[in-house]
Amino acid sequence: MTRYRPPSPPSSRYITPEGYRRLDEELKYLWKVKRPEVTRAVQEAAAQGDRSENAEYIYGKKQLREIDRRVRFLAKRLDDMTVVDRPPADTSRVFFGAWVELEDEDGHAVRYRIVGPDEIDHAPGYISIDAPLARALLKKQVDDEATVETPSGAKTWYVTSIRYEGQPA
């Protein structure tokens, strides 16, 4: 048995202006605030002597590695991003950045915004453009249906409303 896992497919490079700003703020915070604090703490712990049994030193070095890893990831990811800052030409269809209201066969209504994969953990109601539901919704119009395979079987959603940021409600 090996530990090999095939690489995951590359995620979409699209991001909303709010998502880009959030990631950029995280990068600046980590680089200008958090990393200097942890570096100072590691220096103080190292000055206490024996580093091999110094828990603060060992933990601080681990924190620095985690911060550096995240900084490298964010810097590279932000360079590759495409910020989608305006609605598409055809706002009657579902594209990136759309707020979509859906209804299932039982009449339960939900509302989602289709965003980049780096933004989904920040707000409820956001789904990644890479998610099966978002893929099924792309280019749909009001009153269209989208069917998604779920572990419990196929589920059909009906598009009841499409709206983009900056559009009147």
C-alpha cells in the first residue's frame, strides 16, 4: 500500500474582488504582522539555551514553517488569479459571481452565489464554481432545471432567480 495520491485537478482561477481583497489582506497580515511576532518569539526562545528540549522554540519554528507555507501559497495563487469584477454581457444566464435562487421538487428554496474555490469558506451560501451543482447551473436561465448526481441519487433543481452584484434586486 502506498501513500501516493494522484494530483487533484487544478481549481478555477476566477475570484471575486471581495475574495481577492480578503486573500490579499491575509497575505499582508501573515507577512507584516504574524511572521515578525513569531520570529521575535523564536529568537527569545533560542536565547534561553538548549533548543532541543525547548518547547517554545520547537513550536515557534513549526509556526514559522506553516506561515511561510501559507505565504508562498497565497503569493503564487494571487498571481495566477483572474478577478471577475463586472457582470457578464448576458445577465439572464448563470455565470461566475451570480446569486442564484433554486427550488427543488419538494418546494424547498435555497440561494447560492457562485464564487471561486478560494472563497467558499468565508460566507454561507457560497459554492465553488468547481462544485457539481455550480457546473450544472452554468449557462442556465430562469425556469431551467439542473440535475446533479448526489450519493443518494439524482436531484433536480429549478432556477427561480438570477442576480449579479450591482444589479437592482
